[in-house]
Amino acid sequence: MEIKLWRELLDPYAQAVDELILKFNHIKQSYRSRGEYSPIEQVDGRLKTISSILEKAQRKGFELDEMEEKLDDIAGIRIICQFVEDIDKVVDIIRARTDMRIKEEKDYIRENKESGYRSYHIIIYYKVETLSGAKELQCEIQIRTLAMNFWATIEHSLQYKYPQNMPENVSVRLRNAAEATVSLDEEMSYIRGEIIDAQNSFLIKANLVRDILNNIQNLYQKANTREIIKIQDEFFRIYRSDDLDELIRFHKELDIISEGYRSQSLN
């Protein structure tokens, strides 16, 4: 393969990473816009570097012209969840999508590696539209908790330092740390309901405040100044009281007022 073709070859994979990050972030935002808990906490992605591709081709013994067939992780997406239970929900979301075709699933959570690595991997086929036409690519999606991701990030860095033979004392400490992440995930699962309730309350309040402020801003064009100031003062009083039920009541009343002004404008 000619060196000058590298960028041309990898560009569709970079496009796939960008598109998939956008789509999964949209899923996360859709949950939150409805005031619901999202099983997706963070999304990021990466394109495998040329040096990594060369190293893997040499280690696995295949020609560079075969890399698109032999490598399923040139494009990589990482989805971070708060709780272990969320991982299965994200997997179900991916299985239900029509724009991604699953090739393979690897569950390193129920059957974690000897090193202590835990994550759920899905290899998908994903189609991108390029100047040369449609192209279906392989992409690896890793789904893990925040605790799993912290451990995997550290382990990945150490693999660079010790590419062939990691010292036994370091390996032992890594395995101990992996067991600690299991315990942390289990403890978080015990109080998952409390955490989700708290986060949902925050999202509901944030969405209510957003809608109320939009309504007040729109009323500036239709209502008299004295009435708007009165509405603003009432809003700030309720907001400072931190009473969610009172905020919901005020939101409904303001919707009625705003609808009345909209009707007047139409007439």
C-alpha cells in the first residue's frame, strides 16, 4: 500500500466516528430533554493511529492491504455509563437500531479477562456516505462504567510502558484495583435508585426553569411591563424556595397566561 493513500483510506473511518458520537450524544440528550435518566453518561471516540495499525499488523502477521478486513477497531466509540445495569440498556439500544448492523458481541464483564479488564464490546457494520459513494465499515463500540473506564485507562498506559512483559508486582496491583472497581460498581448499584431519583429531580427542575424563562422572555413582546415584573418576582420567590411542586404549579399557570396572549395575537 502506498503511504499517500493512508489518509484517503482512513477518512471514512473518521467520518464514522464523528457520526456515531453525534448519534449517541443525541440519544443521551433525548432522555434528558424528557426529564428522564439516561443510561449513557459520556460518549467519546477515536480513530486508530497509523502507528498502532502498523504495530498490530506486524504483531498479528497480516499485510497492510488486508487491514480493513482484519481490523475491526480502526474506528472506536466508547460509551460510559454510571451503573453496570445501564450497560445492558445501551446494548439493547444498539441492537434495536437499523443504522447499525451487529457483527459480534464480547462480554468481558460477566467473563472478565485475567488481567481484570471489564467492558462490553460490540463490533458493528456502519455505513457512511462518501464522495466515492456508500461504504460499510467495521467499528468497535466499548461500553463500560466510570469505574471500569478509570481502570482500563490506567492499564492501557501501563501496557505502553511494558509492551511485552509487565512486572508481576504491577500486575498484582492492577488485579487488586480491578477487584476494587467491582466492589465500587456493586456499592453504587445498591444506591442506584436514590442517585437516579436525585438526578431526575435535577433534570425536571432544569427543564421547568428553561421553559419558564422562555415563556417570560416571549411575554416581554406581548404583556405590559408591570405584569411581567410581577411574574418575574413570583418566579424568583418560588425558585429560591426550592419547592419543585410549587415550580410545577407556576409553570402550568404561566403556560395558561402565555396561551392567552398567543390567542389574542391570532385574533
